[in-house]
Amino acid sequence: MLNKVMAFPTLIVLDKKGEVRKIHTGFSGPGTGRHYLDFTQEFEGLITAMLKE
């Protein structure tokens, strides 16, 4: 899934098996408005689901 890092910062989420589950590039901080809200919801949902696995 990841041949090279194309943007900075790059967040790579690995599961318990060490497999890549999500790659997020760029910055989505509070100053980015709706992008930040979308990112936090998606990220928290992914992590919550992965913890249940």
C-alpha cells in the first residue's frame, strides 16, 4: 500500500498483525474546520473497531 511517502505528515495505522489498515497524508488540525471533524470521527471509529478485533 505504501511505496513512498508523498506528503508530510503521513500517518500509517497498523493492526495487531502489523498490516497497514489506513494511510492518512497531510494535516487536518482544528484550524481546518470540517476536515478536522471528519478526520477525528473517521480515526476514532477506525481505532475503536480495531480495538474490538
